[in-house]
Amino acid sequence: MKTAHQKPTTIRLKGKALKKLYLQLVNEQGGLCEKCGSIAVDAHHLVKRSQGGDDSAENIRLLCRECHLKAHATNNKSLKEMS
């Protein structure tokens, strides 16, 4: 049970745990960019870690390099809004 003063738990993964999550996402997405269908090479946080986002499967999407750069260039709009 959380009290009013407790912060929510943030998932931060390192090493083997982070690699395991990445491989899980590759399996779920077929190794393809969620936006354009190219080969995915980058893990993109929907909510940046610096803004309270975590390393959970719900917050990470695999993108190709071009779509990943575009996501950041568009100030992190939702992936559906990117053209």
C-alpha cells in the first residue's frame, strides 16, 4: 500500500535484464520498426526516462534509426502522428 508521500515505482533495467526485455520486444514486434516496418535497431521510450518514464515493455517501442530520430525531432509526438 502506498502512502501519499511515496513515489511510484520506476522500472530501471541494466545488463542482462535490459537485453532480455529488448529480445522480448524484438520477438513481439518481429524485429521490425513499429512505425514503418523496416528493421528495428533502436529502443525508443514513449515517456523519456528523464521525464519519469521507465524501462517497461509498455514504455518502449522498437524503431528503425530514421523513425527514432524523427520521433525525437517531432518533440516525441505519438508514433501514429508521425508522418
